[in-house]
Amino acid sequence: MNIHEYQAKALFEKYGVPVPKGVPARSPAEFESALSALGEAPFVVKSQIHAGGRGKGTFTDGFKGGVKFAKTKSEALDYANKMYGNTLVTAQTGAAGRKVQTIYFTKAADISKEYYLAILLDRNTSKPVIVASTEGGVEIEKVAHETPEKIFKIFVDPAVGLQGYQARQLAFQLGFTGDYFKNAVKLITNLYRMWWETDASMVEVNPLITTPAGEVLALDAKVSFDDNALFRHKDIVDLRDLNEEDSKEIEASKYNLSYIALDGNIACLVNGAGLAMSTMDIIKHFGGNPANFLDVGGGASKDQVQAAFRIILTDPNVKGILVNIFGGIMDCNTIATGVVAAARELGLKIPLVVRLEGNNVAAGKKTLAESGLKIESADTMADAAQKIVKLVA
């Protein structure tokens, strides 16, 4: 689950991570009071959407930049009114863009230098890793490609947590001295504590800045959380902005289905994340384009399968469906029963290919064969992928 920058910074402040003073405004009627609360100009006006690259983005009406520096209050109001209700397109939103429904006003900071700082889980070591660089304000991928020696990593033993010497080591590698050093160590320590205690999957500060006054501040904030741990954090769940999520993904979450919308025309219904990824790969291999990632899990019910079909068919781009099930814990006949019920209920008119293998597969195939519906069976993944690609061509 992602949250907005202003929400992330509120969490930062709660954990003692210093940020520039800021106030969100959720309607034009709040713009004046938000700016008044910040005092004197200059300000920074920030569009709030769940996507990066806002500063380089372009609105659909041609206005450029979702993050603007304003020298005066009137200039800040003008920028805010141009952003609010407008659709911002960035490298991460895709062509459709995202509608801006919240504006975040902050005090402009006097920047001495910019850095990069992030905390996430390193899957190779199964440990938390703190990634930092002296090259802040640009994409970390670019730094990794052009100047990898400027990226520093600290791996944390989850059993003991971040140690003081590790925070000091990182601050030293980044070149901090004096008050900057002490403030950087404190910020790194508190940011890690926030990451750990909130079950965040990633915390990114780009840029982290220093000011002439000796401050070390998180100028930007990007935070995402592990969905599987949200049951422990009702306060974080309350930060969820459904306006930023695909309606199909929201509906899928109600049935505990893992769904991600893509831009293809062949829908996939699969049990298991690994098998779902492989299914999308093999569709691409045979010249097709997957319309979604949909994992019904290891023990899906008939109702979940029917819900999955309903969600799939709300996508107007879907021209065919591939069901690929390996029955380990899953009973293939349960899936087959759900598929048949969904096809009848929804009056399915597009091609449907089903590949079943594993637990109770004979009964599942019998259910499909005796349904009287136009369902194409397949024996292997390759066979299934080739059939559905051919049917939607």
C-alpha cells in the first residue's frame, strides 16, 4: 500500500525525522488557510499523487511540472489552482496520468547539498538494507549506472536491529561532519525505527538535504507498506487513498485476490504468484499480451473464482481469458465449478482456455466437459498459451 508525501512526512515527524514545515489542502477553499499557516514565502507547491517524477511531469492541459517553487503567496495560489483537479502524467503514471486531488504546500528550504537515502528489504540476504548516496535529487538507477561507487549500503541484522556504529558509518561515508554528522545519525536511526515498526516495504527520501543552519532534512518522502502486515496497523490503513487505486484492484482486495491491471488483452486467472508470472511470460513468448496479474491463492473458493471473473470482465480491453491452475492444496474441481458458474452467470462470450493439473484434476476436467459451455481445454501451459493467443488474434 502506498501513501502520499504529506502523509509520509506526518509519519516522519512522529518518529523524529525532521522535514520542512508543510500543510496539505484537499480543496481550493483550503489553499489560503494552508499558506497562511506556513507564514512568509517562498513556498513549494506539490501535487499529491502515488507516482514519482512529479516535478518533470506534464498536465493534460499542457501545464508543466507537478512540483513548483513559488516566490510569493499569489504565485503559489496560481500554481495550486492550475494543478488541482488536473491530470498529471509522469514517467510512472502511464499515458492515463493521475488526477490531482490534494495539494501540499511546504516552506521552501535553503539547500546546501542533496543526498539520497532509502530503506528496504534486500531479497538476496533476507536482511533490511539502507541505501544512501551523495548524489541526491536524481534517479538512483541513473547513479547506479553511471557512478556506482557513490552508492553505499548498510545491511542490518533483523535480530538485533540497526546498531549505532552502522548509522555513524553511513553518515561518515556520506561525508557528514560536526552538527551535520550528529543530525544525520539521528535521522538515519529514527527512519529505520519507523521502517521497522510500521512494517514498511520501502522508505525513500530523495532528496535528503542539508541547510546552512546545520539541519539535515527529508525534503521528499515516498513510503509503501507490506499489505500482508496491514492488519497490525489500522492507523496506516486509514491513510489509504482509494482514488489512487485501480477500481478492479480495490474490488479484488475485498475477496483476498491479488490483482494488478496491465495493458494487454489476455486475462489470466492463476493460483500462485510464481505460476502467475510464468503464465504471463509464456503468453508473451507466444506473441500475446497479458491484461492482468491475478493470483487466486492456494485455496480459492468457488465464490472467489466467480469474483475473479467479474473483475476480469470489467476491463474492456480483455478479449480472452486463460485459466491456469496447478492443484496442490487447491482442488481442481473447485476451480472448474467456479469457472462454469461464472461463465454461465456472466454470459461469457469471449474465448476461454482452461488448463488444470494436479489434485482432483479428472473431476475438474469432467465438470468442464459436461458443462455444455464453449470452454477450450489444454494439457500444458504451452498448449494453453498458444490456444488463447490464437483465439484472440
